[in-house]
Amino acid sequence: MNPSAGERGTGHARRVLVTGGAGFVGSHLVRALAARGDRVTIVDDLSTGRRGNVAPEAEFIECSVADALSRLGGGPRFDEVYHLAASVGVDLVMRDPIGAIETNIEQTAALLRFVAAEGSGPVLITSSSEVYGKATRRVFSEDDDVTLGPTSVTRWSYACTKAIDEYLALGHHGAGSARCVIVRLFNTVGPGQVGEYGMVLPRFVRAAMRGEPLRVFGDGTQSRCFCDVRDSVRALPALLADPACHGRVFNLGSDVPVTIRELAELVRRVLGSSSEVVLVPYDKAYPAGYEDLQFRRPDLARVREAIGFEAAIGLERTIVDIAAALERQAIGGARA
Ligand SMILES: NC(=O)c1ccc[n+]([C@@H]2O[C@H](COP(=O)([O-])OP(=O)(O)OC[C@H]3O[C@@H](n4cnc5c(N)ncnc54)[C@H](O)[C@@H]3O)[C@@H](O)[C@H]2O)c1
């Protein structure tokens, strides 16, 4: 396998492929890559992504990953590939299980076959903390066992698809057909994220800005660790650039837990909102049989050791920036 342009030190701009580059994390990643001088090609079918997220300096192919790859095959070689396209989140999987499962597995399989056939540079696959399933540990390390619920509970299919993606990537890596890095993102938040797909923080921020109640599901004692997307996307190219990281799985996120109830109160305080916080029983928020997790906190020792990762942006700044982005969006929407 050929080294990337960066490794060769040719001085040429890297050619980089980002699938899902019109999505939340992808659009921040594309901006970071373009800022370091990369020539970025985005493939996105805009199923959850937005045209307004597409960086003007990037080439944009609007279609599914599999369809785009059949067009890109035989063309110039990509020095780096970031695969973020997916049907994201448990909500989406619950609403359209077949579509989401097929997308997450088939598009990743197609992408990896493309990388292998084209001899592309290293590929980063975004996986999810969901892979850890329903284990009751407080802190999750990459080599921990995966504990999923029964197949009759649709929720677990998202975790399963992401686990299959990991197996596929590690399979290619082991076979020598692709150099792969797997990144399990924990809750990633920031400007540009929308609340429609069940993402709790933008949902709270939007409600607080409108003076509407902040709906906390369950008793609100469940905790998560929220990492600003701008911190997360700094880490992705660093992991891909280091050959010592290839063939490995990394947790990525923040390891500072906050309960969902505390999060709601923080949003109210930071935005000076008069919204009330209301508790909504799970059976009113989710379909019957929904299982939530009490804790989800990453062990970050591996990513710290590999690239010295530390999150730098605090949750308060993230909340302010999400609110500002929603305001800009509303103004843009009103003008359009
Ligand atoms: N945001 C998080 O907290 C989080 C947590 C864990 C894992 N992840 C992973 O990070 C990646 C990016 O997530 P995100 O939060 O930016 O979600 P997102 O929905 O904003 O981005 C996904 C993008 O993929 C595109 N897409 C979906 N199916 C496609 C297909 N078949 N072909 C082409 N494009 C397609 C969508 O249009 C969207 O732009 C995903 O792989 C997700 O599983 C995100």
C-alpha cells in the first residue's frame, strides 16, 4: 500500500474522501481538512445531512456511497478516506430498521471494497459508543465485551451494525487490503447539530431558546459525557496519520459525566432561559420495550497515549455556540 501524500512529503495537496461530509460531524471534519490544505471530495445523499453544510471548497457528489464509488473507481487515488455516512442514532433505527441496517452495513462494505480495489490510503471508520450495548459498567474500554439486548428489541440493531462495520474494517486490515482506524465516538455535540434525530443537547437548546419545556426522559439521573465536535474532528486526522494507530479501535469523546437533568439545568442557566424542566416517563417518550443506559463514559487512555488527545472546549461554550448557530439558521431560513 502506498504512503499518503503527507507521508511522502511531496508538497501536493492530499486528496481526501469524506462520506457523510454534509452531516454534522462530517461538515466540521471537512472544514478542518480544507483548512490544512486538503482537496476534499464529499459523498453524501443528504438523507440527514444538509446542502448548507457542504463546504464550498469541497467537491460534492450527492448520492449514496455505493453509487458514488462506482463513479469514482479508476480515478485519481485518495490519500485518506473518512467514512462517516450512516443512518445515525437509535431513533432513526427504531423508525426505519431495515433501511438503517442496510445502509450501515452495505455502504461500509462497499466503501472498504473500494479502498481495497483502488489501493487508497488509510481509511477511518466512525463507529459508536452504542457498540458497548447495555453493559452496566461506568467506564468503557475498547477491549471490553460487547453486551447487546435481544434481537426482538430493535434498538440494539444500531449497535450491531456498527459492530459489523468494525469487524469488516478489521478484517480488511488483517487481510492487508486496507489500512483502517476505527473510532468509537461518544456523545458528540456542537454547532450545526439538529435535534430531529433525538440528539438531546440541540433539543434542549432549541426548547430553551423558545421558552418551551425541556423534556427530560426518565428520572434524568442517567449520565453521558459530551464532547465538542471541534475537539473530536481534530483527533480524526491525527489518528489516521499515525501508522501505529492503524488496525486499532479508539474511544473518542469527553470523560466528564453530566446527568441529563444537570444538562437541562445547565442549558437553562447558560442561556438565561425561563423554560421549565419536565420529567417524561420512558413509556411516554419511546416505544414499548425501549431500554436506556444509565452511564456511558469512555476510557480515553488509549487515544491520549496515541495522540495526546484532550478536549479543550467546555460544555458551556458549546451550548452558547449551538444557540448562535440555531439563531443564524433561523435568520437564514426567514430570509430564504
Ligand atoms: N454525533 C454523535 O454523537 C455520534 C456518536 C457516535 C457515532 N457517530 C457516528 O459519526 C458519524 C457521523 O454522524 P453525525 O452525527 O454527523 O450524523 P449525521 O446524520 O449528521 O451524518 C451522517 C451523514 O451521512 C449521510 N448519509 C446517510 N446515509 C448515506 C448513504 N447511504 N450515502 C451517502 N450519505 C449518507 C447523511 O445524509 C448525513 O449527512 C456516523 O457514522 C455516526 O454513526 C456520531
